Amino acid sequence: MEFVVTTVQHPSPAVTDLARKIAVKLSAPFVARSRYSLAAIRKQYNVSGLIVAATDGPVVHTDDGEYFFHLSMAELRIKNLINGKHDHMITAMGLAAGMSVLDCTLGLATDAIVASFVAGEAGKITGLESSPVIALVAELGLQHFVGEANQKYDITSALRRIKVENADFNHYLEALPDNSFDIVYFDPMFRNPIYKSSNLNPIRSLADKRPLGIAAVKQACRVAKRKVVVKEAAGSREFERLGITTTTGGKYSSVQYGIIDCFSKINGGGQIWND
Ligand SMILES: C[S@@+](CC[C@H](N)C(=O)[O-])C[C@H]1O[C@@H](n2cnc3c(N)ncnc32)[C@H](O)[C@@H]1O
């Protein structure tokens, strides 16, 4: 999708500076907003994608709607964890403080934020995202968004600890040494999207929709010390296709987590993905 970058009307110098930097990073034209409407800019440049820099960061406009960085369900999930409830993704990962996670499909970074909160200051979270626009929005949001100040939990520092790479996991995994992360996580775009109630709808046209390949899962098992976790729609045939036999998730949940245990390989054991 072609984009142009502009600002809100009457931008501060900082907002104009942000818009110019985004334009350079995405190799997209920068258009001074002046008094033009967004519709007029779209028409003049014949693009469906617009990125509008504002004080709180960029807002991305596509035919699917608009989106900007926000905590989405991450805040509620973190509150639930603090209140002793369990989170299916964290349980599937077996994630604990000090562990490292490679989130191969960063998207809106909701899962990465929850993982970062649990892994804590001694942990390490890296998020990969192949869409340049999605990666940019996540990176800026994770660097600048300030969460509600609270004595019980500090979401803002959890955001700051996440490292974002605009990369395709297929290539990135190949270049990593063996056992370099505790957990490797995939949440690819579902083969049968759940459109209703999906917070992914605004990024659908920007997202990389290729299916997760068996080669990438094999690489992930080489890279992961403990587990490879794959999120998929409940009832999907993807787990079967990928040879994943262990799944977990809520009984009535629309998603499930497939788990490949890699721990056995460092204990001399074998499992299907370690050739
Ligand atoms: C379902 S979303 C992930 C949502 C994310 N777990 C969250 O909590 O917001 C999938 C994301 O993975 C990205 N993606 C798909 N294939 C990829 C690949 N090969 N490398 C990197 N990112 C990829 C898509 O562009 C999309 O943004």
C-alpha cells in the first residue's frame, strides 16, 4: 500500500519533525498539511494510505479504518495477572521473570507487552514485524507511550524494554545462533480471520498474511531453549499441518496455543522438530 505522511492541522515543530522522520524512514512523501483535508491529500496523491503525525504519535489511515498505538488488552491482562488470574499465553510459554522471548509476529505488540511485564527487568523481549508501517507504529508507541502510573505495576517500563526489528522472521531466525531465546512465539494472521471483535481489523490490509511455514518452525526450535508457542484460531487445522500435537487455551476461547517443548534437546532428549 502506498502512503503519504502528513501532520494534524496546526502542528507543533515537534510534530512536523516526527512526520518528516517517518517519511524518511518509510521512503514516503511528506506533505505539509496546510488547510488541506485528509481526503483532499489522498485524492491529490492518489493513495489509500495516510500517516498523520500528532502529538501522541502517528495515526495510520487505511481503507480498513485508522489505528494508532494503544495498550489494547495488554493492560487488562496485566491487571488480571497481578490479581492472580492466569493468562493462557503466559501459561503456554511457561514464562517467568528473567526469561527471553522472541515474538516473531509483533503486530500491535499486545502480547509482547504482557510478556515483557512478566519477564521483568532481567528478561529480554524482541519483537519482529515484517510490515514497515506496523513495525514503525509499534516501535514509536513502545518508546514513547506513557501508561497509567500505578504503585502495583509499571507498564511503561515494560513497553520500553521491548526491542523492535522490522524484519521477516523467516530470515531473522535463520541468522540466530542455537538456543538464543528461551521462548520463540508466533501469532500469524489466522487462516480464517475472526473479524468480529478483532482489534486487528485496522491493520489487516497492512499485515503480512503468509502462513507460518514448517521451515520457520524448525528454525524456531533450534533457536528456542525452552518452547516454541504458536497461537491459532480454535479448531484450525494449522496445528495439524505444522505437526503440533500439544495445545492449550480456554475451554470456550476462540484461540488456542500450540506448544512445542524444546527443553528436551538441551537435556539430551529428542522431539519431533529437532532433526
Ligand atoms: C496476528 S498479528 C500479531 C498480533 C500480536 N501478537 C499482538 O499481540 O498484537 C500478526 C502480525 O505478524 C506479522 N507477520 C506476519 N508474518 C510475518 C513474518 N514472516 N515476519 C514478521 N512479521 C510477520 C503481520 O504483519 C502482523 O502484524
